[in-house]
Amino acid sequence: MSNVEASNIHGDRPAAASAQGMADRKELASFAFERTRMPIVVTDARQPDLPIVLANESFLSLTGYSADEVIGRNCRFLQGEATSRTTVAEIRAAIAQHRDATIEILNYKKDGTPFWNQLHISALRDDDGMVAYYFASQIDVTEHRRIQTLEEAEHRLLLEVDHRTKNVLAIVDSVVRLSKTDSVEAYSASVQQRVQALARTHMLLAENGWKQVALDNIVRTQIGVFRLDSVTAAGPAVMIPAPSVQPIGLALHELAANAAVHGALSHGGGSLDIAWQQEGSGLILDWTERGLSRTPTQQGRGFGTVLISAVIERQLGGTITRDWRDDGLSLRIELPALDRVGGGLRGRP
């Protein structure tokens, strides 16, 4: 004979039932427990460590364990290396307070496969009002979480693309609006050259996953269109945040184009030195042209100068200092941390 005592617990009354349904409710509940596709276990609150005393086939199918490997064990055997200790503490608190709780926890199947488990626990009381069992249902929400994560990543990407597109279009709008020449052909060429400069930095961004681009790469990409044989470029490894790459690239293009047409790179005897250094979270870039073919006279404020000022001062929040000498131009660009545009300057690790 078994030593099992007669039950002193009674289930909840059905929300709706016929007379026959009420008469058969215990057997029907047993059928429902076993045949439901929802994994369910019942643990004994009157024994130490809340051992499992009932588990349905769906629970065994979900976890990969056999009945002998489940009965008599605490449900913590489903936990693993990446299971959140905070989540475990939430479950422990709900049990200690005898309250219902629905908590998502990372569990592991017998073969080590992780799955996200939406766990619902509820206390079952006996006739004296004491907690006798805990009912625990589980839902594998791994796929739902994966889709949710993909949707969130897609949303973030769309927001980032929107931000980047607006940033580029604002620059293109300035190029188209402010370019001034005496002929349609010259105007078309002027706009095209600047759009191509933006395209070159766009390619750098694409190659670097739209994250960061080395300043050295930006400098050489824009200067290399004109010439590199009389140019030196040196400085520490500095990574430029993605939203700031195109503005800086366009400013460097304007400086290089001016040097190639009017400045030190317009003839064989000139030279250009570009040097940069980090100062705190900011950046200082020195542009030095030597060996001009003629002494500069009064310097006009053409579109190139206007565009450089707009990009460096208004968009990036920096300053430009120009010093014209008898044999050339010394120009210093000082940029603060580029938070205004996106991120901050960070040295490469």
C-alpha cells in the first residue's frame, strides 16, 4: 500500500461548466494537463527545495529530459551559464511571497541549447490556506525574441539611415545652392566635383560598416585625387565618428582643390604638409602650403571658403585660423569633441 495521503486541496471552480462538466472536472483537468501543448510542471511546496512532482509530455519534449530525470528535482536544473542571476532572484522573491509572477528567463535544454522561457508561476493552497504546490507553465519565446530583436535593429537602422541621409542632403543642398560660376558648364563641373568628394567618403564609410573611419584614410582619399608626390600627411591614429566623416572629407576636398588650382600644388615647386594631433577629446589639424608661385594678394571669400567655414564652424563646431605668408599658407582647424554631429573623437585601441 502507498503512504500517499488523501488530498486536502481543491482546484478553482471552472469559469463556465455544465453539470456533467462539473462532475467530470477532475478527470478533464487531468486530460488538459497532459494533453495541452503548453509545458507545465507542479512542484511540492511542502518538501524541501520544491521538487517537481508532476510534469507533462510537453515539458519533457521542450527540455529533452526524461521523466526519471525530472521528477524530484528543483527546476533550477534548467538554468545555465548565461542565466541572469537577477531573474533568478525575482523568481525566488515571488515564491517567498507566495504571489503569482510571469518572468522571462534564459533556460537550457538537456543538450545545452539555450531557450527563452516565459515562466508563469502560481501558488496552490490547501484547505487550511497553506501553500501546498506551485504550478508553473512555460512558453518557449526564443523565436519571438529573435524577431523582436531583428525588428528593433531594423528600426534603429532606419533611424540611422534617415539621420545620415538628411545630413548628406543638407550638404548637397548647400553645394547646389551656393555654387556660383559664370557658365552652366562650369557650374555643373563645380557641383559634380563636390558630390564626387562626398561619394569618396561615402565609400570609406561603407567599407568600414558605417562605424568609424581613420582620419589618415580620409586625408589621403581626398588629397590623392590631385597629387601625393609633394604631400606629407602624418599624425596619430584617430578614428572619426561616422556622421562626421563626410563633412570633414568635404572640407579637406575644398582645401586640396584650392591648393591644386591656386596654391602650392598648382606647380611643381610647391609642397603641402598636413599634420594632426588629439587634444583631449578634440582634434587639431595643421595645413601648411609652401612654395607658392606668386605672393598672394587680397584673398576673396569664394564658395570654397564659405563651404569650409560652414562645415567646420557651423556643422562641426570648430574654428579655422588662416595665416598668409610670403611663400604660402598656414591654416589651423580646431575641432572639439564631435558630439554635435555624432559621437566623439576616439583614438584607435
